[in-house]
Amino acid sequence: MSALGIHRTLEDMRAQVAAWKAQGLRVGLVPTMGALHAGHLSLVEAIAQNADKVIVSIFVNPTQFAADEDLDIYPRQEADDLAALQNTQTDAVFAPSAAHMYPEGFATTIAMDGPALGLESDERPHFFGGVALIVLKLLIQTQTDVAIFGEKDYQQLRVIQTMVADLNLPVEIMAGAIMREADGLAMSSRNVYLSAEQRKIAAQLPVILKQLAHSPAPIAVAEAEAKKALLAAGFTKVDYACIRDAETLAVPDANTVSRRALIVARLGKTRLLDNCPAV
Ligand code: AMP
């Protein structure tokens, strides 16, 4: 790996990308909100197989947080993140400020239907507008050839794939597999919010997800059983536990080719997301 360049302005980032492109190099982007863990690093490793130069963006995007959410306390640990990236195939970090990304007078929003409807949007109506806006900005800003998103945020992945197709953006979107802790809990920057007791309960989430995904029962029955099991395990609230069409994220119908099991359950204020292919 060459020395890790840190770019805080668009001009600076673009100059680096232009220099790479002038050499005919293929550029990849891993968008993150920092607080990096092995899940993020696995995306770097995966995209490095498909790009000559890898940019990791670190930006806690305010437009995807509602006023009562955790924007202010979201873990920010840039020095640790940069240290973690030193041992990877990352060539550059793009870490702009919020004022740089959303200057005074910023007025554009993005609205999406299709896979953005329901699930996360039922709980967080502002969320995919904010995600689509920042991802679109990052893709345009970096002029990247390929970008990677984790299946951990499966609905987000489908939203981005759909946006890129709808807007004919000249970028390839890759999907990264979910990285898990030894006990199966999907890695997440928000896992640090969990107390020791909550952390034990959290490990039940992937177990119940697997049962839901493989249940031979009718969908409504399997979903109700999963919800009951989550509450019995100690989760405070179940935002959803469901089987959906893996492409559209709508309720499966006769046209459904593959299905996905998705769960979001809360432990206190912490929302835990997980998903996997369903039979
Ligand atoms: P975040 O920083 O949480 O916004 O996540 C940045 C990217 O990392 C997104 O594409 C996530 O889907 C992905 N990601 C988060 N957690 C994991 C995980 N456990 N395994 C793989 N990718 C992940």
C-alpha cells in the first residue's frame, strides 16, 4: 500500500482522482460513517480486487438522521479509523466536513419509491432521502468507477442499486457480505452502545433470523413467531421481522424469484439490523 492520503475538500479529492485516471487507473469507493470495524475493512478488501486505487470516505451524514436520533453521539474516532486503514489496501481517505458537504443554501433533496418504501422508511421516513443524497454526491464527487455497500444494510443496498440504475450513473455497485462477531451478531458501529447484558441478548438476533429464514410455516405465521421469539429473548421492541422479495422488498408474490428475511429489533434505544437469504 502507498501512503494514505487524507483529503478534506472536494477540490483536493478530485485532483487525486484526476491524477489516477490520467494514468488509466480504476478507482473504487467505500462509503462509511467511520467508527470502522472489520465489516468496513472487509469491504476495502473486496473492492481492492476490483479497483486499482481505493478511497474510503468517512462522513457522518446529518441528512440521514432525524432530530431525535443519535447524530450527536454517533461514535467519531477518526484517529483510530486512520490507524485501522493503514494496514489495508486503502489509498486515500475522503473526510469532508458537514459544512463542506452541505454549505449554506443547500436546497436539493432526493425522493425514492420502490425498494425505499416500507421497512426502514416506516420507522425512519427521512432516512433513504438522506442516504441517496449523500451517496449520489459522493459518487459524483469522486467520479469513482466502482463502489461497494454492505448487505448488512440490505434495503440501503437495493435503494442505491436502484438509484444508480434509474439515473444511469456510470458506476458499478458491488455488494459486500455481512461480517459477524464470533457469536454471530452482525458487526455494527452502534454495537458499542450495548451494555454487557444487552450484548448477550443481541446474540439471539441472528439465531432467530435464521429460524425465520428457514421456517416452513406460512409467511405471516413465521413472522409472528420471530417477533414473539425476539420479545421473549429480551428485545424491547421489534420494528419488523419479515420475509420480503429480495429484489423489490415488497411482500412476496407470484413473481418473486428470491426472498430475504429481515429483522430490526431494539435493545433500549439501540436498533439492531440483520438479514439473510430466505428459503
Ligand atoms: P456505516 O459506516 O455503518 O454507514 O457502514 C458503511 C458501510 O459498511 C455500509 O455499506 C454498510 O452496509 C457496511 N457495513 C456495516 N456493517 C457491516 C458488516 N457487519 N459487514 C459488512 N459490511 C458492513
